[in-house]
Amino acid sequence: MADLLIVDDDTDFADSLRETLEGLGHAVAVEHRGEDGLARLSAQRFDLVFLDHRMPGMDGLQTLAAMKATLPRLPAVVVLTAHAGSAGTIEAMRLGAFDHLTKPVSRDGVIEVVRRALAAAAPPPTAPVRAPAPDDGEMIGISEAMREVHKRIGLAAGSRAPVLVVGETGTGKELVARALHRHSDRAARPFVAVNCAAIPRDLLESELFGHVKGAFTGAVADRPGCFKAADGGVLLLDEIGDMPLDVQAKLLRVLQEGEVTPVGSHRPQKVDVRVVAATHRDLAQAVADGRFREDLRYRLDVLAIHLPPLRERLADIVPLAEHFLRLAAAPGPAKRLSPEAAAALLAHRWPGNVRELRNAMERCQALQRGAVIHQLDLADPSPAPGGAATGALPADWYAGTLPEAMDRLEKLLLRHALAEAGGNRSSAARRLGIHRQLLYSKLTQHGLD
């Protein structure tokens, strides 16, 4: 039996969670304000705290930061929210939360997180509260796969070790790097991004490490290079899998020694830079093929973040599309997606991932004259071979009320997720960003069980 504390202003949810935890044999106390929860923790020892994110007065992140700053021993903290967003998840994990869950939480989910939290070690030491990221920089994603990415960013943000971001082209690897910078203690210092595949190999060394006047033809003045420009901050080395081997050797020395030597100079210069490397390539295979240094791969792959392709994030497609429509419309009103247009987006394979989706929405926002985007307004919504058909939808899709149309859309989404998962319901639930129990309920509701 463990001593557990719930801090949540939603009395109904708190009572339900308390009943579940007490049914598991734990002693449970409940407070409804962050200030009261902090006072309770100061007076009594608890093994685990369930902490609501949004509360009047002191919110969950402020409470968590105050707990870490004032308590000699901090229990494991699970932050709960009904409004999941990347900034909140990243910040909660950066502050040392054990996990960050969205409401409602199933009984199995409660059992699992309690088991893991009670077995885990204490969270890391205190960190100051940071302001949340602005909306236009937030990584949109409510799927379970993206929530895991947000958690990894939050855990990595407090470190100074190199980070390797791996994902297909167009999945948003630079957004991950910018989120790491924004949520770290280097947020006020420079963020510099360089695409290693876009710079000619004979110029890449100078671009990264700088050069002195006269080092080569055309070097008419000293140039500091990207490492010096990012001093104190974060340097993103995008498409590092395309970096030439000779430059890889010099990069490895920079990472090991913390100093760069400009081209044409023999005087190394100290730099304090956190490196985030990104690639769509399989670096292990590149090492086997002799195209990438094994020692550099190990040096970069200290903290790895894998970005899933958009086709494995079905729950994120419509929210992302709506987000891109709002960005493209600003400051005017954004166009809306009709149910059949949303269905077409969900059935498309998106080989270009998030970048392709953004381009499609910007095109629709610019070219469609009406307030609603229909399936026929999408430039090329047809799926790749093996995907679901997205041609003209049956006539009954256009009949009836909006709730009826959304019900048809939900049924299509369930079928598509099951097909993509090969009938595996756990995998389908993860793709949809919902709990397995809710998937079972929806399947029964739509006669798909």
C-alpha cells in the first residue's frame, strides 16, 4: 500500500480517481487547489501525486515547480490534463513529472502508471518555471505517438547531451530541435540551423567551423562559422547522414573537445554549443556501408527522438489540417473542412508527411472561394496503392445532419485504422490516439466488433 495524493479542481473526476486508487489498496488524500496540495505535501509524506494541469490560482506546472523548490523529498508526480498540447507536455516532463496523461484515464491506465511510478526513482532536481511556447511554434499532435515525442523532448530539454532526431522527410525534425531549444536553459541564446545536404561538400567545413582571411580563393575576410554563431545556444545539423566523411571526423573532434579550428588557422577556439542532429537515413546501415563514422554515430545518438510518419498518426491529421488553415488565413477567418474532405485527408497516405499536408491546406485556403473545403477542392487527395479510396463519396454522405455525417466519418476512421494495423486493436487504438477500452466501445457502437 502507498500514500497517494490527488490535486484536482474537478471534484467528480477526483472522487472517481480516488475510488479507483482505494480499490487498489492505496491510502488516498484529495485537495482541489494547487496551494492546498502544496501545503498538504509540506505536512505529510506521499509516494505519488496526481496533479491536474489547469486549476484556478496556482496551476499544475506552477505547483510542480514550487514542490520541487520547497520539498526536501519530491514524490513521483503524474500530471493530468483534459487539454493536451505539446508545450504543456514538454514543460511538465522538463520540470520532472514522471508522466503526463490526458483525461479521461482508464482503470488499466491508472493501474499501469501507479505501478511504474512507485517502482521508479525520484525525479530530477529543481528547474525554474518557463513560459509556454507560443501557439505558432507548438508541435500539434494529440496521438499517443506524438505525446511520446513531446515527453522525450521534455526529458531531453534539461540535458546538454547531443540529441539525434530521426524521421522521414517532412515529419518536422526541425520543429523538434526548436522545441528542445525553446524549453531548455539556452532559450535566450542563439538557435542556428544548417542543412548539411544543401551545402557543397568543399564549402561545408568553412560553413560549420569558419575560416580566416586568405584561407582559400574568395576568403576575403574572417568568417566565424555556424558553431561560433550558435555559441551558448543550439546548433541543428539537419540531414547529417549526408555529411562527408572528412567533415564527420572534424565534427567528432568538436564534440569531444568543445573547440573549433577555422579553415586556414591553427588556433582552436572554445565553443559551448548543444548539437541536435537530424536525419531521414538509417545511420546504422550507413555505418555498415562505410558512409558514416561509427564513433560519431555513438557520440550523436546519446538521446534519440524518433518522429513517426503522418500515416501512423491518424488522430493528428485533421487537427493539423485545421491548424494550417488557421495559419494560412491569419489574420482573417480560416476555412472549414467538410466531413468528406476530412475523410479524404484521413485516407491519403501522405508520403510527404506534415510538409505535404501543410502545402495542401495553404493551397486550399488560398484558392477555395467558399467558407467550406469539400473533397473535390483538394488537389490530389487520392491515396497511394493499397490505401483507402478517396474518390467521390456515396450520396448519403451529403444527406442528413452534421452529427450523422461525423458518425459516418468516425466509422470510416475506425475501419481505416484497423486496416492499417492489420486488425491489431491495440495498434489501431495507438494510431487513433485513444485508449483501447474506448476503441472497443466505438467498435461496438458502429457494429464493427
